[in-house]
Amino acid sequence: MATFVLVHGAWGGAWAWGTVAPLLEAAGHRVDAPDLPGHGDDPSPVSEMTLDANARRVADRVEAAGEPVVLVGHSMGGMAVTQAAELVPERIATLVYLTGFLPGDGQSLMQLAANDPATLVAANLIVDEAAGTCRVNEDALRETFYGECPEETARWAAARRVPESLAAIAAPVRITEERAGSIPRVYIECLRDRAIGIAKQREMWDARPCVQVLGIDTDHSAHLSRPQEVAEHLLGIAG
């Protein structure tokens, strides 16, 4: 039996894993899918929506598992799991990036996301400097994030999105090869992703080599559009 800790991406919440988690549990494994600060049902204010707070939330849940976990980060969740890995490397068996941002030391999501001609996020980003948050234009949500999802699923997910913290997006990770860098990494590409283009995904894992690269022919939200395939990949990674 393995323990999976599943970390959602920007604007999201633990709800994003609502279809994948039961599939993993049905196979006999344990699953924990936390809300990051200010997301889902967590009431934290924007001032507490930081990369460090995200990493600490993840690290606490990893430690609570009581055994080395398979730690999965989707999209911006890749930043949180990377920083958490620096805090508790001995508690993580494998780091999995589901079309996730995969940073090296000193890199922020803002830096990693730059120069991605395939993304629709940049052209549709609405920034609220006063609030310290951003969101994506509602008219662009389906094409950007949910292109392969059933219409009902796309509407359900879009209705649950929350504003994302500008501070978290701009913050660089601080990691070492001796700690976070020592953990085996697996990348799951999403070939039809319009939030993080496939070339950008490959640029990241090429810079931070992984022990395995897998693929799913779907959109950015593979856990909603292809939950069975995501679960099968995760079960294979857990061995």
C-alpha cells in the first residue's frame, strides 16, 4: 500500500482530485488531497497565500502520513511540492509533476511560464494589483484549462476557481541538490495543454531530468478529463 499526497494547481482546490482519489483508494492505497492556503475550503487571506505557506502545508501533510509518500503536484502545485521536498526529503519516495511547473533553485513560476507561445494564460490574465491576486478571463477558461473535459465538468470546475496570489507566482523556490534534488522525479506530460504548452513542459523536464516521462493525450486538467489514465500512471509509479 502506498500513500499519495495530491496537490492542486493555481486557482484550484482539493476538489480537483475528486475523481482520481477514489480510483487510487479502490486499488488499496491511501490518499490525502489538501487545500492550499486560500483555496477550496481554506479561509486563509491573500496575505497568507505564499509559496512558503503552500510548501509548509504540503510538508505537514507529508509528515502526517507516517511513511514516505508519492507526492504529486499539478500545474502550480509543482512549485509547492518542490519547495516542500526541500523541507522533508526523507518523507518523499517520488515527486510526480502532472503537467506541473518543475523549477530549479532560484526559479519562480513567473520565470518558468515566460516565453511559452502555446499558452493561453498570459493573453487572458486579469491582474488585480490592489488585491494582490489574478484570475483568468472566464470566457477563456474552457479552452485554456478544460478543452477535453465534458461540458458539465468544465462548468463545475470553473465555478469553484478562486483568485490566485501574485506573491506566490513571483516567489522563487530555494532548494538544494542534496535535499529536494535527491528525490526521484517523474513527469506526466499533457499533450493538448493550452495552459503550459508541451514544448514548455519538455523544456522544464529537460533542465531537471526525470527518471521517467509519461504522457496523456489531453488538456491541462488531466485529472478531470482523463482521471482513469492519471490514476493508472500514478499506480504504476507507486509500483
